Amino acid sequence: MDKLESMRVYVQVVETRSFARTAEALGLPRSTVSRVIKELENGLGLQLLQRTTRKLSVTTEGSRYYEACKRILDDITALESSFPGAHGQPAGRLKIGMPQSLARHCILPRLAEFLHRYPQLAVTLCSSDNIEDVIQEGYDCVIRTGRVEDSTTLVARPLAKFSWVVLASPQYIAQYGHPADLQALRQHKAVGYLNHRTGRTTDWLLSHAGDDHEIRLSETLIVDDTDAYIQAGIQGLGLIRVASYLAQPWLASGALVRCMEDYAFDLPLSLVYPQSRYLPPSVRAFYDWSKAVLNPQ
């Protein structure tokens, strides 16, 4: 077995912590997996793995070797995938992550277009507001809201811009009035949106004349789902603050109206993916398509 194949076997063993599962995943005899690891250790003059009858663990040197193997194999995969297949189409696996509300209201309604355009792609879409580690969780790319911190391991490419806008139902406005500035806003009640990561409701960020303001209002109800949050606003239970890409249908129907028009807080949407010398065609294709979807002419 050549060195690259041996590296692939070793990486699989480390990630599964099992010779048997590695053999099954790679379609190899268990004895071959054991022999490959032994040959690697003999060639390096190092113990990569510690084995007992019940447990397999990775040594310190084994962890360093795993990280090096993973980088080499990832670079090879990225290089190979940077050349489209025989039909000039991106192919293979594509794992995407994005906020739930964006997936539900913007991406999923039109995703069939993307799948039809690139039939050789096997797409996994994970809608979550709590994607912590793009690389560790195996994402090819994620859409993130807000400013992305500079990173030596991640690349962020701008997709679109949106605003946080304050909305209320017509019946709420009829009963409590239309807030137009911060002093008036503080007299109103809001629907709270629970952030499970922090265990508290989300503060409101508003911007006016170049100054940012962080606001917390008295809350009549707390929910943890975007659709429930919007419905609570429509029912007149309090003011809500949502992304502008979610607000349009309700503003058009008259179910909700804008408040605090001069205090919208603007944020970017970015496509974030692991730093690599080669951008996979699948990620490039999704970037181009999603940018067009999020910036309709």
C-alpha cells in the first residue's frame, strides 16, 4: 500500500477509534489495517496509537501526525475537486450550514433550482443558529450573519446585506402608538426571542446617525422559534425585531408595519469556508447561486 493510502487508513482509524470500523468503512481486511498502522509506526520510529483490549487512543506524536496527514489529504482532495468533471459540472458532497430563518424563508424555497442545475452534487443542508466550528463540524461552507472576525483558517466572502427592522401589527399601533425614537421606544413592550446558547433573550441593536444603541424592552412573551416570534408580532403581543429579508411578505400584506424607520441596524451576510489553496467548484457554485438568490434584481 502506498504512503497516501496508508495515511488515509491512519486518518480513518484516528477518527473512528476502531480498526474494525476502519476496515468496514474502507472495505479492507482488519489484518490489513493493523499491518498498515504497524508499518507506519516502524517507518516513523514512533508509537502513533496506544492499544488495549478495550480502548484505542492516540499518542501526542500520533496527534501531530494525524493533523499533518489530514492537511495533506485535504489539499489533495481540494486540488482534485478544483477541476470540474467530464461534463464541466461540480460533483461530490457539499455540506452547507446557515441560520434557520434564512434557510426556511430564502434558500429552501428555491433550492430545487440549485439541485437541478448541479445534479452531480450530493447536498447536506443544516439549518442551525449555533454553528460553532466550521472545520471541526465538517462544513464545506456556511452562511453567517454579522461581521466575521479575521481568521487564518477561514475565508469570508460577502453575499448580501440586510437590516434588523422593528415591526408591529396595526392593532398594536392603534392601541399603543407608533414609536419613532428611542425615548418613545422605551415605553413599549416587546416579544422576546430566547437564545439557547446564552440562556437569555436577545438584546436589540439599533443604529441612528452613526451611533449604535443596545436596547432591552419589557417583554410580554418569550419564544424560541422565528415563525412563532413573527406570529406573536402579528397578533399584537408586542414589538418584534426581525431581519429585513423576513419582513417583506408581512409588510406587503399589511400584517405588520415598520417602526423606528431611521434606526435600522445593518449587517452583512457572508459565505464562510475553510482556507485552502484551491476553492472547490461546489463551493464556488453555491456562492454564485446564493448571491443571486439573496440579491434579486
